[in-house]
Amino acid sequence: MTLQQLRYVVTVAETGNITEAAKRLFVSQPSLTNAIRELEKEMQISIFVRTNKGVTVSNEGDLFLSYARQVLEQTSLLEEKFLNKKEQSPRFSVSCQHYSFAVNAFVDVIREFGGDKYDFTLRETQTHEIIEDVSRMKSEIGILYTSPKNEEVIMKLVRQHGLVFEELFVAKPHVFISAEHPLAKKGIVTLEDLEPYPYLSFEQGEYNSFYFSEEILSTLDHSKNIKVRDRATLFNLVIGLHGYTVSSGVISQELNGENIIAKPLDVDECMRIGTIRQKDMPLSRYASAYLDYLKNHI
């Protein structure tokens, strides 16, 4: 296995096409194909699935590529330190629940490391997918919460996938509502206060049980329920329908504007929000910086 072979497979995965990858790498298509087949034979896996339309990454290839990118990142650090060679295109990915502080920290990382070329990914996605992304190293960092009701299930999955959970902070539940909401002037909101209004939550696909819900207190019955996929839609409905959602209370006016406010919810519950990452895997400089920025925003 060579660094060149690792660069080859990463480029093929990016382009999804052997011919296009060969052009980008300035090698012949047969040479590229042979190099990949030799690597697959040596590693005893099939990194790619060949089709008439090109190539796709296999499940085991997805995991292999994650480690390959880590090796290339460390190589880049060595070249930068000892050969004064700047990295051309830094890579970093985060998968998270819908938290504004996660976005703010991501922006800070790009400002610090972006340069002229970069390939960064921020996935605001479903809870189970966050765990899958980090376990398969599609993302280096994941962000989610646990509570007394879901902690056993979530932490079991985290351990089964070879990950570790590190607490960022503990929050009391808040509701996000419109600044024009009839309850906006209340100091503390009760569940009885909220009963007439639509309850908004993020759908979790096939894992749509309360264990994977992004909102604490998801087991409670609500007469008006609306599920959404993205944060912009949720906040539009919060404003347009006097709806509400339950979250940590950490909100960014820079990202979400002044129309969304947080109010403490009068319940005896707590949210433990933290990061997940690969166990015993050294963090890249981007991930280390991201964690620092997270703590600053929190």
C-alpha cells in the first residue's frame, strides 16, 4: 500500500468515474485501474462497485476511505511542517442535530483554515445517521444530546459503533417560539400554556421513536403535531403558525434572526449535549479547532 494508491482511491471516490479521476491525476486509465485493483487485492476488500455508469463506493470501501483520508491528512501535516508545502484542499466533516452553536463553530473553522480551496461538510441530520456517519468516518465529529429517557439506548449504540461521547454542557429544556407569540412575554412557560399551539419536531425517518427524537419530552401527547426536515422550515412555521419546539435554549440571533426567542420550560428534565467521535482516533487539527470553537460559543 502506498500514499499514491490512497490518493488514487480518494480521487476516484470524489469523481465517481475512473476516466475523470485519471485526467485529474494525470495518469492513464489502465494504470489507475491496475493500481486500485492491486490495493484491493492487498487489503482483501472491494473498495468500489463497478457499474456501466461509473463506480460507487462499497460499504467496506467507505470505511477504508475514511482511514485513507486520515493518513493523507497526517502526511499533509508532515509535508507542511518539514517541506514548507501548504495543503491544497483541507477536508473536514461534522454531523449534528440542529444546533446554531454547531453552525457557528463550523463557520469559525472555515475562517481559520479555509484558504483558497477546501472541502468541508456540515450535515444537520437525523440522530441515528449522526452515529452512522461518525462510525463510518463520513464525519469526524458528531453532536447530539442524551437525557435520562434515551441515554441507555443512545450510549449503547455509541459504544457498539466504537465511539466515545464527551459532554459539552447540560441544559434545562427551553421552547423556541416567535417573538410575536402570545406567550413571548412570559418568564417561564408551562406545558399547559403550550397545549393550544402546534408542536414542531424534526422527523427521524425509519428510526422515528422517542429514543432518537431530537426534542426532549417527545413522549408527551400533542394534539397538533408537525414534523419537518430542516431548521429553516421549522422556524418559518414557528413564526407563521405560532408553533413551538423544545430544545437547549442556546440560540444565535446572527443565524436565526431576532424573530425567534427561547423561553425556559417549567419541567424537571435536563439535556446532556455532547460530541461523539471515534475511540482512540487522534483528532485532525480541524476537529480540535472545532471543539475549541464549540466551547467558546456555548
